[in-house]
Amino acid sequence: MKVAVKTVHSWMKQVDVEVPYDEVEPHLEKVFRKFQRTINLDGFRKGKVPLSIIRQRYGDAVKADAAEDLMQIFFQKAVETEQLKVVAPARARKIEFEEGKPFSFSLDVEVRPDIEVRTYSDFKVEKSIRKVTDEDVEQSLRYLREQRAELKPVSDGARSGHILQGDVQALDSSGVPLLGQHWEDRVLVLGEPPLTGDAAEVLNGVREGESRKFRLTGSGREGQTHDEWYSLTVKSIQEKILPSMDDGFARSIGEYENLTALKEALRKRLTEQWDEEGEVQVQHRIADEIIRRNDFELPPAMVENMLDSLWENYKDRDQNMEREDFFKENRPDVIWNLKWNLIQEKIAEQENLRVTDSDLDEEIERLAGLDSKNEKKIRAFFTKTDERSRLKDRMLGNKIMDLIKSRIKIKEVTVKSSKRKSDLIV
């Protein structure tokens, strides 16, 4: 078998294959005999039609089927011989197949690009440093206090801050209910989005069992605003009774002797969390810069395959998301991640970086030692092949990043903290 590979694009190869007829003939004979066993022809019992008649009447059709099978068989051999990293089904350019002559075909195939990563050192990035302030700690305490508030029924009408539970019905502009747009047992807070402005005024004073219509202002994809009408039938109204901010509150949160100890724990946790976020951010900036310096095109099929895989895992979680919108929204991140993964592989190859089984076992023991109560569970978790592989990839990624960071300059820049509820955890 002769194989010639031409580069059409960094991610596209043309594969030309020629197979001597003596290698093809046994397979072709099998195809004819298989067809012979299934054919019904007047004057002959099933399976007894002479091969000469089959060749005469059906030869072209049988050879066409055989050519498809042969092309797959010998293309796979060519892939193995040439070590092609195929990412999508090949597309046929031409097929030439005549009995007694070599079988030849030409295919276009998308492959993982053979990239060059020439520069991943001698540049600067900024690392954001967020200092925890007293106000950050107080904001965390307020959030914890909100989370542990008791709920008390309200009978004299809803006011700002009260929690409303009820059924919501969408209406048209004339007040007629819209079919299929009814939601039961929705929980809303009066005075908080979306029940602000006009809606809050209309619902102020509403009582249990009462229904009121209100208007919300929505925005479309192009930024235009429009009015949306709803009715709310209130099933219950509750107000939050916040706990006192004292040592007893601190002890109710966890093993904290007093409020001062809780504040110290919050400060420490916020510091650790923001340090972790700063590290993730600087690593992303480093990757951005290396991709920019060594950019390349990805095989279209590689991107589409990843998007398809993500969509299959996501589509049942959000019935309102359309496939086209999902692809559009996630395509930039998929392209970024695929490029960075390929660049990391190339850097590891160039720098001879790897993670051995011994390295992996040591890391598993380290992780198990961090949690004495769950040591056995952690070790058992990493007996799974997939989990060991994922941990190994993370460890290699860390080695690559450590190498890059040793060759660049990182400037720390202090930024103001942002008070997000997701930050406010103990």
C-alpha cells in the first residue's frame, strides 16, 4: 500500500492511497459472495445465483459498496501508518476502482493542527490583589444574619422587604391571561428586583389571598424597552426577623467562641478566597498572552464537536435555550480552551514536562492527608481511572504554569474589593 500525505491547511491533510489489486481482491470476493447469499432471481434458488451472472448484472453496484468498505479499511491503516490525529470523518475527493487494477482513492481529512509555540516567556502581566477591609467583614456578617433570619407571617399587608409567595400570571396589554405563562408558588421580595418601582407601589399593602396586576419594564436583545403585565395572587406574606449580632449569634454559626472570633474567621476566609481568585485571574491573563503570541486556526470540526458535546450535556437543563443561541454564546470560550489545551501540550512536549505515576500517588496521599476524617474515601475516589487522569492533567497544567511564571514578570496591583454575595461565606 502506498500512502502520500499533503498539507492543505494547518488542520487539513489530503491523503492519497493506492492499494495493489491482490490485496483488494479477497475482500471484493467476500462482498460478491455475501451478495450472492441474499439475492433472489427468477430461475434460481436463493443463494444459488452464479457469481458470473451477479457480476454481469450487479457488478457495478457491488463494487461501489465494496469500494466504500475498502476505503474505510485502508484509510484507517493509512491513519495508523502516518500517525494522523483525525478529528472528523474524512471527505472523499476521488475513488478509482476497476477489477484487476490498483484501488486508489484520495481524501480530505481534518486533523489536530501541528502548532508551533515559540514564545512563552519575557512578558509582563498584572495580578490583582484585593485587600479585605472591615466593611467587607461587616458585609459578610450582614449576609450571614440575613441567611439565619426567622420568618414571621404578616397579616396587615405587605411592606418593603416582606417575602411574598404566590402564583404569577402573564397578561397581555388588555389584561387577558397569556396561555402557557403561569407560574405557581413563586417567591418574591417586595422592594427587590423585579418588584421595584411601579410594581412595588402597586403591591404595597397587598394581603394574603388578594390578587393585583402590575407592570414591569423589560428589555429586548437590541436594548429596546417594553412593558410586560402580570398578576400576582398572594398565598403568603412573611417578614424576616433578624437575629441579634452578638456572641450567641457567632456560636450559632459554628465553633466560634464569640463575635470577634467569627470576624477573624471571615477575614481569613475572604483573604484565602480572593487570593485564589487572583491566582486564577493571573493564570488566565498569562494564557491569553501566550495564545495571542502563538495564535493559530482550529479545525472547524474540532470546535463543532466540542460544542455538540457541551450542548448534549446542557440542553435538558434549560428548555428555553435554543441550540443556535447556545453555540453562539459558548463558541468563544470553547475556542479559547481548545487553543490553550493544545498550546499546553506543545509546551510540555518541548520542555519535557510530565507527571509520573509516582508523582500522582504522592499527590493523592497529600490530598488524603489534608482531611483525616475522609482519607479512605479520598484514596478510593482516586482509584477511578477517569479521576486519576483528571488529577494528572491538573498536575501537568500546574507544572506548565509554574515554568511559564518563572520566565515572566508578574506585577501585583491592589484593587478595590467588590461586595458580592458569593464572596460572603464562612
